[in-house]
Amino acid sequence: MWLRPSARRERDAPPLSRDRITEEAVALLDAEGADRLTMRRLAERLGTGSTTLYWHVKTKDDVLDLALDKIFAEVEIPRKGGQGWRADITALVSGWRAVLLRHPWSAALLGRPMLGPNVLARSEFLYATLVETGVVEPHLTAAAYGLSNFVIGSGLMQATWPDNAKQPMLRDAREHLHANRERYPALAAHGPLVADGNWDAGFALGLGWLLDGIQANIASTDEEGGARA
Amino acid sequence: MWLRPSARRERDAPPLSRDRITEEAVALLDAEGADRLTMRRLAERLGTGSTTLYWHVKTKDDVLDLALDKIFAEVEIPRKGGQGWRADITALVSGWRAVLLRHPWSAALLGRPMLGPNVLARSEFLYATLVETGVVEPHLTAAAYGLSNFVIGSGLMQATWPDNAKQPMLRDAREHLHANRERYPALAAHGPLVADGNWDAGFALGLGWLLDGIQANIASTDEEGGARA
DNA sequence: CAGCTACCGGATCAACGATCCGGTGCCCGA
DNA sequence: TCGGGCACCGGATCGTTGATCCGGTAGCTG
């Protein structure tokens, strides 16, 4: 009784904030995955009751939105004017992809409007870079969305597909394909179940194709004559 | 008592099968969305008890997997040899995208291994077409995954983003961007919040870029010399 | 008619998201 | 110095969910 008062405040650091909740949510998601994130468990990790969270946050979806935006802060925004727009965009997009893979749970959450400050800052960089490069309207939107969609799709595909994690499942899938190789000859032969490492190369190739397409449609600074260097 | 026996069997059609469950699950998902799919509600629509479903299906995830594969059957597999590989792949991929948009709930489910027969059949066509065209290995995987990822990303983005459905949210987002136009000048100016219709054009452009990139790397029929145009 | 198999569902369990309502401690003005 | 208000916390609880236990029933087979 006499020793207990304000014991929490002294040891447990700040009295619980939206930031602390977000931070711990990301940690929990990283550690246990998306489906194991519970308001109760999150509260437990924070040393509080589950109901307390609802004072700082309206719903569980808010927590997910916050967590999703939080990890985007890890995507480093390239310093402009360095190596040219291709290098800048490649750097941004690669960093983005790396974050998606570092937090595999995020891939499943991409299906929600991303309007957090960190997400918007990265989108701003992407748009600004394209605009400065001379990409104009029909192609501007196509380029921005094309790149984003490509990254999102790649991240979703790779983060979801258990290449390293659940090896038994991958093996079962391979066996299934091989067992039905009459029905799926091309798949069984050149199987889509790539081994680790090939993901990166495939991503780089696809990204290059998109950048080539964008480059071919630059209006103003046609430094290269329309095609590629 | 005397009139009741076998009343169900006579009227309710087949005694409940995995197919009927899948079919009704798709209908329920189409009608009410992903989060409203409940084993109980699904059972109710089928005129049975919720527990009965578990005789035909192991978990709810099974239902989702089945539903996801089911809608892929709607993607028409082009008749080969018609207009050339670009037309074939464009047709497949466009149909795929159309299905994703026709069943918006599917976008959120793409984050699970897709190994159903319908999905595999479409992947088989994609791989086979690329192989026959002469796309070889480093580019083969990149092409197949690049196209898939692009479609998935586009579908996820568009199906999720409430362009038509939740108009208030879209308006709020626009206002938010405009209010912070100092922080996000490019976004506010050339806003990424496209109006309906532009989605299709953007998708077609991006797809064309990917196809161009693939075409430039075809080995056998090197109609273009190897590097680029 | 006995028994087996495919099929069904009420009752129940643990866990979840969310809310109600009653607490604490602390600070600020009188 | 005190008292009222405010930011913050959490036990108890509600309705709903996915899943399981266990006891049924219909119809065929021998």
C-alpha cells in the first residue's frame, strides 16, 4: 500500500501514448504475425488493461493503420539530384519493398487506404520526381500507380509465399505441381516456385521494364532520343 | 410429424456439398463483403446449422480459399494462336483484373497461397504462352511474376480504394491533401486520387510497358536485335 | 431387421472487439 | 490549503465469432 503508489509511472516510462501503442503494435506484429494481434495481448505487452487502449485509439483498425504507416518511416527518401531520376526511384521503391518484406504482416494490410504522413511523404517524393523528370499526365498517373502496384504486388506475393518460413508447405506445393504435371506442364517444368534470391532479380528486371516504359514517354527533357541510353 | 420427414431433402436440393458451400460463400461475399462472411451466416443462407459446414470443410480459411479459386474460373482462358502472344496475355490479364474488380473482397484475400485448380490453370496458360514465345529463364520468372504482381497490385489498389463506393472518404482524402498542400505539393497538384475510368487507361499503359520489356528480351525470335528497339 | 455410413445440428467453449461506468492521481485556480 | 476538474486507467460485461463435442437421423446393405 505505502510503497505502491505511482510505481507504474516511475518505471513504465511515459503514461502510454498513441506512439507507444503504435510502436508496440509493430513489435507484436513482427513477432507473431497479423492474426495474433489482439487488443488484449497488445495491452498486456504494454502493461495496461485492454480497455485503456481505447482511450488513445478508437478501434483496432486505427492501430493497424498506425502500424502500417509507422513502418513506412523506415523507407529512406533518397536525397534528390544525386544519380538521376531512375536511381532515385529505384532507391525509393527498393527501400519500400525491403520494408514490406521486413514486416511481412504489412502485405496483408495494404488493402486499406494509406493516408498516413509517412506514406504520403513517400508518395510525394515519387510524384515529384516523376513530374520533375518531365512525365506528363496520361503517363504520370500510370507511372506512379504502376510502380506502386508493382511493388505492392511483389511484396504481397513474396511476403505471403512461404519460401523460407513454412518449408513443408512449399514442398507440398511442389509435389502437388509435379504430381499433376500433365495438367500443368509449363508450371511443372519452369515452376513458379522460385528459390530464395531469385525474387530480387525478378523484381529488378520488372522494375527496369517499367522504368524503360516511363522513360520512353518523357516529354520535355528528351536527352536520349526516346529510347534508352 | 407425419409430413415432415425428408422435407428438407426434397426441397433443399442436394444435401449440401463443398460446391454449394463455395457457391454460396461467393454470393455472400459479393453481397456483403469480406468481413461479413461468417460461418453462421453462411450456414443460414444454406438452410443448415453452422456446425454442419465443418463436416464439409475444415476451417473457415478453407471456405475463403475455395471462394477465391472459384472466381478465377470466371477468367476466360484465351484460345491460343489467335492474335499473337501479346494479345493472348493481355486478354488473360485483363480478364483476371476484371474478376478482381468484380469481386472486390478477393483483393484482400490475395495474400494467401493460391494453389486451386482454376488459379493454376490460368498460371499455366501464362507460363506456357511465355515459354512458347521464347522467353527464357532469367526473364521468364520475372515476366510471369511481374505481370501477376502488377495485376494483383492494381486490383488491390483499385478494389480497395473507394472511388465510387465511399465517396465521402474520397472527398475527405482530397481535402486532406489540399489542406496540406505545402507539405505535399506534387500530390496536391497532380493528385493520385484519380477519377473513375482513368484506372483502366493507367493499367493498360503499365501493362504495355511490361510487355515491351518482355518483348525486348525474347531470345529465339530475335526480331529486334537483343538490346532494345 | 441389424448395422453401418454419410450427414446433420443443438449446446457449448474460449477468445475477440468494444462499451459502460466507476475509479485513480495530479494540477491549477481560488 | 483545499477542492474541483481533467487526463488517464481498468474490472466487469455484452454480443459475436470460429471451432468442437456429442448425440442424433436418413437411407442403404447384407
